[in-house]
Amino acid sequence: MSSTAYAVRQYISFTADEFLGLSVTSLFIAFIVSARDLLFERWGEALAVQRFLLTFVFLLLILLATVWFCKAIAIRLGYTINYKSHHTGLVFGGLVAVASAGFLPIFLPGGFDYHQPERLAVGKWRGYRKGWEVALIAAAFPLFLLAWILLLSPIYLLSQGEFYAHIMEAVILIALFACIPMVFIRPHHGGRAYDWFRYLGGTTFGLDVFFASPAWWAALCAAVVVFGMYTYLLTTLATPVTIFVYIASLFTGGMIVWIYNMFFRQ
């Protein structure tokens, strides 16, 4: 068994706090993207509640798989990561969704905590964590979400199911808002009166990438926006045209994988 495969088996797992955080993130996002249907257009209808619950389950499974792949990349680079949800961004998004009658779905999903186990550094020199490595791990989160768009698109094109379009829109929103560079705000516990850093509880995926390179961050945002346009076109245009849109999205996805792999191997 290779060292990477052994490390994956040894270090990739989800703690109870991580699973709770992913569940909370999925629940809030499912509510935010379903608020207009759930609270206003079809209030009290069983189908609206069923769609909300299915959205929650689908998003939870997608986020679990996405974070698992990010953990595998982190292991390859000598890190372990733990997902944490951005409670302030999720609660604020829920309030905005209700206040706007579901027409303004905004939120902040969360970020990673990074650790460097000594066993993963055996045989190599390791200083403090490197910005470009953290950026590669953080960027993997929205990029894997784009891969889900490519996987869900054929299902939508074959079925023309409104629910799959709904899930695709939710996934692209998660990828988009994950790119926002923002910090986690936490209640302070002691410290100097004017020490503002005592309120910082971590960083979002977008801020991790932005710290390493604003150019990388801009390219990541551009890739997500392009896929957002693809998603919009796939769910609004006639079927013959959407096939060409899907082919274009596959080509773009292949280019993104090639560029990411080029940076990963440096």
C-alpha cells in the first residue's frame, strides 16, 4: 500500500463536530434556497416541505463527498483539515431570505481548520504551513462543487426535472459564496481591550486563496462565475442548445483540472 493511501485510511474521518457543522450548513442553505417556495408560494403544502427535506439530504451528501475529497488532497500535501460552518453567515443568510421573500439567497458556508501531523512530515522538512498549499486545499472545495455541476447536468438534461435544476443552482451558489474572502467572528475570551484579533475565529475558503495569491483568487472566482453562467443557460435554454452548453462546460472543466494539477505538482 502506498504511503498516500495509508495516510488517507489513517487520517481521513469526520468528527462529530464536523458532521454537525456540515448538517447545519446543509440545513440552512436548503432553507435559504427553498424559502420562497416553502414560506411564500406554497406555504403549508406537503410537496414544498418534501422538496426542502430532499434538498437538505442532497446537499448534505454533496458536501460530505466534497469535504472528503478536500481531505484527501490535504493528506497528499501533508495536512489534515476539519470543516467548520460559518454560523454568522448562515444565520444572516436565513434572515435575509425571509426578509426578501426568498429572492435574495446569500450566505457564507464555512472554511477549514488546518493541522500538520508529525507523521505526515516524516522524511521531509516542514516549516510553518505554506500559503500556496493552503490555497490549493481551500480552492478544491468550490472546484469539486463545479464537478458536481458536471455530474448533475446530464441527469437534468435527460429528465428535465425541476428538482435537479434546483440542486444545481444551490450547488453553484455554495461554490460562489465560498469564494468570498471573509473571517469568522467569534466572542472574545479575555485579552487586551484593543486587540481585534481576539475576535477572529478562522478564515473562509476564499480568504485562504486570496492570502496566497489575489490572482489565483480572481481566477477561481472567474471559473465559478463561468460555471454559474453555464448552469443558468442549461436550466433556461431549449434542449438542443443546452447540449452544446454542456460540451463547453466539459471543456472548461477539463482546462480547470489541467491548471489545478499543474499548480498541484509544483
